[in-house]
Amino acid sequence: MSDTQPASGGFGPPSQPPPAPGHGAPQPAPGYGYPQQPGAAVPQQPGAGYTQQPGLGYPAAPPVGYPSAPGYGMGMQPSNGLGTAGLVLGIIGVVCSLTVFLWFFGIILGILAIVFGAIGRGKANRGEATNKGAATGGLVCGIVATVVLPVLGLILFAGIMGTAGTF
């Protein structure tokens, strides 16, 4: 055990009785980094009485952006899943729309990409997600897979059928 006042013959300064309070004895230092104010009551128990006192210069709450304690005060994580899903479905939809025998799946995946991309862009505009570019890419790829490529396919098919009758 460690003793702040070891007996004589032990290590440390020779033992002297502590001076009585108020007779030139230094007051104990306040705990937890609060400065000593003249005339302020010093807590007698550890952890007791360290409430916010006006004029100490310490803020009542931590600054914005700093958590009050480890693990607390953390913001919500961005939900980037819908924008990413829209981009992936849009890319697969474009590839399927370019393929002759998978065009039907390309249209379905394109519609899903439009829906997920639009929801993902809405979340990004509200600040709930951070991948606005991926959501926009999914929206564009979904529109290309759903509208542009089938229309181009119909024009190409009509052109082929129109030239086939002239021979």
C-alpha cells in the first residue's frame, strides 16, 4: 500500500501532522481541470460538486462537430445503397438491351435503375447520401437501357424490313 505520510524511518519526507484548515494551510487543488476561484467551495468528495459555474470560461457543451464522449455524438452514416444499386442495374440493363436475346431483361433492369437512381438522387439532395454521381449515372443508364436502345432497335429492325422488301 502507498501512504502519503510514511512513518519515520520509512522512505519519503519525515511525517508531520497536517496543519489545521484556515491556519495558513494551502487549499487542495480542485479536480478535473477546473481553476481555483477565490471564495469558491472546494469539493470534499472526488467527483462531487463540479457543476458548470458561470465565469469559468469553459463551454457548457463541446464545440459543434466534436463528440461529447467516445462513441457518442456520431452522425448517421450515409445510405449510398440505392444510388449504387441504380448504377449497377443501369449498366447491366444497357448490356442486356444491346444483346438481342436479352433485350426484355434490359428493359426491366432499366426501369429498376431509373427508380433506384431517382430515389438515390433524392437522398443525395437531402444530404442522406454522398453518391449523387453514382445515382445520376444509374438514372441515365436506366433511361438508355429502357428507352433509347429499344427505340434504336425498332428503327434498325424497321430499316432492315424496309430494305428487305425492295430486293
